[in-house]
Amino acid sequence: MNDFILAPSLLSCDFANLELQIKMLNASKADWLHLDIMDGVFVPNITFGQPVIKYIKKHAQKPLDVHLMIVEPDRYISDFKQCGADILSVHYEGNIHLNRTIAKIKECDMQAAVVLNPHTPVALLEDIIDDCDMVLLMSVNPGFGGQSFIANSLKKISQLKDMIIRHNAQCLIEVDGGISLDNYRSILKAGADVLVAGNAIFATDNPSATIDKFKA
């Protein structure tokens, strides 16, 4: 269980002290930095874009895990590479030609991930799982932080793990939404490899110490 990847979500960090927050994460046991990019169209919220990612990359010493919640993500794939993304996640629900999108991400020398919203069945990935470096399962409806974990997500994690094993695919399972110190063990036990946590880390008095608790 200690081998899992922890990716704190900067959506919940103190943006007034962004550089200090990044330096804290650099010095912590966190593995990746998770960046949620929202356009106010695909999801009902707007966050930040390429200039902020470029700034984060300037100071970050860990991989940038960039989750696109935007319409027509194909238009921006090379832009996010240039800004410093190491892993790029796109939604199944927002891509008509998903194979082409995955291929373009890999051509830009990034790891490619597909995201499923809570209502989207895992079975829809059967024909593309071999091409994915990672699948991100949303355990809340995307758009806002601070939501509660949807219990049915545990079943989806197990279903996805079974699919990956059947295909002998080299694919990580990432879970994002409502993850806390109270439930993360059950999520890992279900088969997750990567956990995204926002409020559970940044809303605490000592985020670095909280990261230690996750990784202890």
C-alpha cells in the first residue's frame, strides 16, 4: 500500500502563495502535482490555463498530472506539452475520436490518460484500454472540490482492475474526488494506483504532515 502515487490537487491550494505551496510539495512525500483545467463549458467552473501551468512547471520538481475538463481538447494538446505537462488526461465523454486524441498525446511525448465521469461505465474502455497509460475514475461529479466520495466508485475501480489484468495492459488507475484519510485505504484495496487529494491535504493546518499520514 505504501507504493501508491499521491497527487495533491492544486485546485485546493492557496493561490496567493502558489510558489510557497509548490516548494512545500517539492519537499514533501507527494509524487505528482495534479492540475485541474476547467473551461466553464465542459464543467460548470473555470480554473486556470497555460500561463499558470508554465509558472508551476518553473518551480515544480515533480511531474505535472494535467486533467483537462474542456471542450475540444485536441486543439490544445501541443500547448499543454509546451507548458510542461507530463501526463495529460482527457474525458471519454468529450472526445469523438478518442484513439486519435490518445495517439496525439503520445506523439507529444506525454503519458495519455482517459477520464470517466461517475455515470460512465468502465466497460466502454474495453477497446482502448491497451492504448492508455492511465485511466482516471472520477469519484465525484467534476467541476468543484470538496465533494463527497461516491461509494459506487469502489465497484468501478475493481471492474477496471479486472479489465486491465485480462488485457495484460500497462495502465495505472487514478481516482479523484472525495478522497480522505478515512477512505483512502479502501480505495487502494479496490485496485487504485494513484490518488488525487485536494481539500483533504490543503484544508489542514499542516499539509506536509497530512501528506506524510497518507504515505505512512
